[in-house]
Amino acid sequence: MDFYRRVGIVCRQIPEGRVASYGQIALLCGRPKNARQVGYSLGHGRSGNGVPAHRVVNGRGSLSGAAAFPEPGFQRRLLEKEGVVLEEDGTVDLKKYGWRSTFEDALRFRQLFEEMGI
């Protein structure tokens, strides 16, 4: 499905040491109400190979995609390896580690999706 391809493209742009929310990814894919589908796509490998799914968290900074990883704590370890420090409650400080995508990023993705026909 084209939406899943979009998710993969957008997620591959999340910089190392940063995180994005499911909602943010959905918005950049042109489907702002499809945050759950972003999670489904990442959790079921529908977005292709090489997608850094560990960099996607929920809107409160919680690591909510545990089922998509091979073992408990895997997402946390990958984030910490990239320098992301989790709070005591296990959340990521989105103000400090959140990917600051811009309106220009959204326009660039939209143009790319149009060029790709997706």
C-alpha cells in the first residue's frame, strides 16, 4: 500500500539520536489521522527494509511499539546507543530529542510522493 511506502520514506529521514511520534509521521505522510496505521506499518514490517522503527514513539514520548521488537527493552537499548537518554519513567523528552520536522520538510515529502506516484 502506498501509505506504508510513505511511512518508510519518512521514517528513514528521522536523524540518528532523534525521535518522532506516530502522529508526526502520519502528518508528514499526508494522512494526519492515521497514526495507528503508522504503528501497524512499522510493527508488521510493511514499510520496507532499513526503517529505523525504534525512533518512533507515541505523542507523550513513551516507547509504545514493544511488540515490533524481538525482545523487551530492545527499542530502549537502540535509542540509548544513539545517545537518547530516557527519563526515569521510561519516556523520551520530546523537547530535547524530538525531530523538528518543518513545513518545508512536509512540502518536500509531498512533492516526492507525487513524483513517485504514491
